[in-house]
Amino acid sequence: MLIYMLAAAMTVAMLIATVFGLHQEAGRVRARANTKRLEGFGPRKPYRHF
């Protein structure tokens, strides 16, 4: 019985870790997509008054 409880606990822990990892990866992809969208056609050059 103890083995089954440990196996169930490890399964739940691995599922939680997988969901957390997928959530972090989705955040990285979303941030990268937002950055790409804001860049436009090329790198922005700072406007300077000379």
C-alpha cells in the first residue's frame, strides 16, 4: 500500500512540474512574440538632436 501511495504522490508531483514548465515556456514564447511584433521591419535607431 505504501508503494502505491508513493507512486501516486510522485505522479502528481510530476504532473504539477510539467504544468509549471509548460506555463513558463508559454510565457517565454509570448514575450518573444510581443517583442518581435513591436520591432517592426528592423531595429530602431535612437533619434538624436544634432
